[in-house]
Amino acid sequence: QPRPQPQQPQPQRQPCPHPTTATAPAPASPPSSDLETDLLHYLSLLTPTSPLVSTVNATFDAEYNTTEAAAELTEYYRARPELRNYTLETEVPRMEYRIAVRKG
């Protein structure tokens, strides 16, 4: 009968950088592989001036930055107190947030 393997400690997950603050590092030397080239290209798509980031942010803003969306989210969590607590205690601290207030 096989013996159970000892549990390996799980590495700490690092939070992902917020898409609007990510910057692609300048490579120290030319990319040495297709994977490295692809990763550097992907990082360049996440820079604040990237058309992709602007498009995604505008789409999310139009879809979810509404009074109706806020009311739906409030009701969803009100009906699920255990999910609310889990989100506030576990998920929220893992992410970086920025609150933008519109004047007007």
C-alpha cells in the first residue's frame, strides 16, 4: 500500500499588479525564446497607455458603473451573508483598489 506523500507548503500567491499600473520591463537583452517574447508582448498590452486597457476599462465602466449594478450587487450580498463575510475577509485584502470619485 503506498504511503501518503507529505504535504508540500504552498507558495504564497503574490497579488497581480493592477492593469492600469503595470509596466513592461525593458529587456536587458534580446528575448531568448518565443515564450519570453510572448510574455514581454503580453506585458506591453497591460501598460496604462495600451488601447486594450483603455477599451476594457471603458467597457467595464459602461456596464458596471451604474446605480442599477450597485443595487444588484448590494442585494446579492445581502441575500448571502456568508459570501459577504468571505469576500470582505478573504478576497478583498488580496486585491488592490482605487476609488475614483466623479465631480459633478
